[in-house]
Amino acid sequence: MDLSLSGLASGMDWKTLVDQLAQVERAPQSRLRIEQNRIENRNNAFGSIKTQLSVLKNRVDTLKDPTFFDSRTASSSDSTVLSATVGSGAAIGTYAFNISQLATAARKLGASDSGAALATTSDVSGITLSSAGFSTAVTAGDFTVNGKRITIATTDTLKAVFDKIDAATGGQVTASYDPGTDRIGLTATSGEIVLGSATDTSNFLGVARLYNNGTGTVNSASSLGGVKLGSTLATANFATAVSDGGSGAGRFKINGVEVSFNATTDSVQNVIDRINASSAGVTASYDAVNDRFSLTNKTTGDVGVALEDVTGNFLASTRLTSPSSTLERGKDLQYTVNGGATLVSRSNIITEDSSGLTGITVNALAEGSTATVTVSSDTSRIRSAINSLIDDYNRAQSTIDSQTASSTDSAGKVTAGTLAADGEASEIATKLRSILFNQTTGLAGSLTSLSKIGIDSNGDDNSLSVDDSEVLDDAILNNLSELKTLFTDSSKGVVTKLSEYIENTIGDDGTLIAKQDALTEQSSDIDTQVSDLEKIVQSNRRRLIDSFVQMETVQSTLNQQLKYLQQQLGIK
């Protein structure tokens, strides 16, 4: 028999009684939880105030910086000629820029004919299209000569292609290769040669640079041997074989920056990409039409390109260091300001380093043109920041008011705000109002309070508003120096004092932070108290249960004895 079951022997529901007694004993815990809830509500209320003060601090941090009131804006009279930006402190005024020459980038042009000729003799029977030294790969398909279709495969030799042209045209057009000029020639027995059709599928004529000229003789427009960008350096058809020194550790320098290469594993394009990704400050490219490499400075200005082979001969093979290579010199920007002497900049971005105009940056866009840059105080930015300060201050005061004010319902019942009894919240509201509303003493000039610039209270609460926008605009436009002092004076400035107070309130060691920490600790202490009280409740409950179980045991024994006696006496 499970005697822990309530009333099994005694018939008494003692378990319910025990639960009720335990619940009564928890009354102090309930009161503590109610107090804890009140503490947490207060903490949350202070948290909402802290959040709004943090937002206000961001606005204050902007306006307490004296350089903010030196904010400038710039406009160009012709955005196609130049654009301009300005920093704080730039001198207000109008500047006429005449751009006589734009800056351009220098370019190092390697000598042409970097690639080897297709063949050393006129016999091209051993040269297949797939392995020929064309800089562009020939594709299989059809092309047309004098209306006749010629079908080629990449496995065809160049001689086989010539034979197909001869056969297709019935001997009317013959083809040959001149090793001296590295060109293919087509000759007609009579009449003019007409090349190509709209349905050609092979690019042979284009790769061979054969174009119609209205005569019976057509030769390649330029030499045909070129460098194959996708092939390794050793097999890319360079006229001068590329060497990496024999160890795969070739090196060269561009503008003092070292670039490495391996002649047997790196393709030409690999090295070009490596140059372009390096800090050498140039863009490398290959001109397949003129069969030459070039390096273009990434920056403008009349500066050169320094080249040096260190290990191997990459620069020599690409003919970038050939005596026949040329330097297309870059140009410096040349301009005048307000009709002064000609000034020079390597870049089309004019900074104070070349112009001497502090805080003004101009981007020159067109030469032979004049445009003016007008620098003025950024009044709209200043006005916007002041308006934002007022808005965020009002939100902070509104938040405090919502937490401290009391309300009355239709039945006349008054409900106090969460922080109605907390003097700290009211003190914050009072202090904020005092800093912004009171007259500031010790400031020179006429602007000694916010009311002097058209900002005042509505008289009903702690909020601020711009009562006279014309007065504020006049202060920004015509009395910016005194306005800056009113806000940013190191000891008396309105925003300076407001910033100091907010920091003392919500900073790391701020009074509001300390208040919240104390409330958090109180809430935590209540958790501990409740836990300790519950241990007592559970201990008392266990003791009562044990007592009732013992009672059930005794009652069960008595019941069994009674039943035995009744059986002996024949009592039913």
C-alpha cells in the first residue's frame, strides 16, 4: 500500500492541506516579486531615458566641435569643366579656374614585331594552322574567295590552304607567303579579288589580315607572326626566346617593383595579369595588330617608366627595353586660378598642394575651358544640425515626462508614472532645461542664449522650438562666429555644458548608469531572497508530508488490527 497517497488510510485529503499551507507560506515571496517587478519597471524606464540621452549626445557631439561651424559647400559654374569639394575652414569666396591642359598618363610602347615570323622560308608546307604563330587562333570553317567557298580545318597546313584557294577558284587566284615581310599574298590572273561573304564561318581572312582593296593583288595588311597570349612564355612564338635564367625563377622590375615568372609554366597572359595586379603602377597590354607590348601608367603626369631585367630577359623579349621602344610622355595638368600664374599638377585632381587653396579640391574635366568654384558656408547643414538638436532634446524631455507624469481616468482614478516618485528623473529634466534655457554669462557679443537666435520654450513644458526662424537664419548667415561661440565655447558654450552633463549622466561612471546598476542589484538580491524563502517552504512542506505519511502508516496498522478483531468476534 502506497501510504504517501493522500488519505489512503485515514480518508483525509491532507495533501491539499499541505499545498495550501505552502502557498500561504509563500506570501512574502509574492510581495518580493511585486517589489521586484516595480524595480525592473523603474530600471526599464531609466533605460528608455538613457537611450534618448544617447541619441541626444550624438547630436551634441556634432555641434560641440568648433570646426563644424566652419562647414563649407562648393558649387561649380560648369560641371562639365570641373567639380569641387571642400573641407571645413576653406576660405569663402569665388575662384575662377582656367584649365589649359589636362593631365594624361605616360605610356611605354615596346618595339613592334615581338613575335616571330610564321616561317623563315616561303615553304609553309610544314606549318599547320593550329601551331602557326598567328597571335589569334584560326578557327575551322568556311571562307570565300571570289565567290568560291573554301573549307579548312585547324589541322590543315598553310600550304594546304593555299592549294584549296587555288583549286576552288580554278587557278584564278593563287596564294603565297613572303618570309621577308611575313605576309600572305593573293594574286588573281585577271580582274579584282573579292574576299569574304556574310556566311563565312572561319576567321582565316581576318587572322591573315587580308582585306579587299579593289585590285587583283591583296597582301596582308601587316606582318602576321605574333605572340600567343595563352601559350607558355617558352612556346608563345616570341621573336627572341624568353629565358628565365634556366631555373624557373625569372625576375624583372617595373618602377622598382619586382615581378617573377617561369618560362615553362607561366603563360604570357599570366605575366601580364601579374604586372597589372602588382604595385608597379602600370597596366600592361599586348597589341596584336601591331605586335607589340605596352605599359601605361595608372597615374597621370609627365613621368617615365623604369624597366630592368633582373634574371632572364622578359623585358628584352617583349621589346619593351628595345632601342626602338618609345615613351609617349604623359602631360601634367596646367591651370590658373583667378588669372594668376600657371600652376601644375600631375593629376587632374587639384589639391591645396598645387593650388595653395586650403580645403578646396577640384576635379578638372575639360581643357581649354574656364569655370568658377563658389565656396560658401554650409548653412543648410548647420541649420539641420540645430533643428536635430532641438528635436532630440524634445524627445528626451518627452520620454522623461511620460515616465514621471501621472494620469487620471474617467472615474477619477489617478495612476502615477513609473518614475513619479523618483527624484532622479525629474532632476535630469530640470537640468537639461536649465542648461539650454538659461542665459549664458561671460560670452562676448549679443548671442548669449538660445532665445537670442530665435529658440525658446512654449511656456507649457520643457520642450524647445524655433519661435523665429528668421532670427536663426540671420545668426547663421551673418553672425556665425558668435553662434559658434554660443554653442562651443570651451567653458561656457551651451552645447559644451550639455555634453559634459550628458557624459556625467550616461557615461561609463554616470549617475544614471550607477542608478541602473543599483536597481539591477536590488532585483538580483530579491531573486536570492525568494530562493532562500522557497527552500524554507519546501523544507516545511517535506516535514508536513513526512508527518502525514507517518500518520497514514499508524492509521493503516490500526485499521488492520480492527479488521482482525471484527473477524474474530464475528462482527461484520
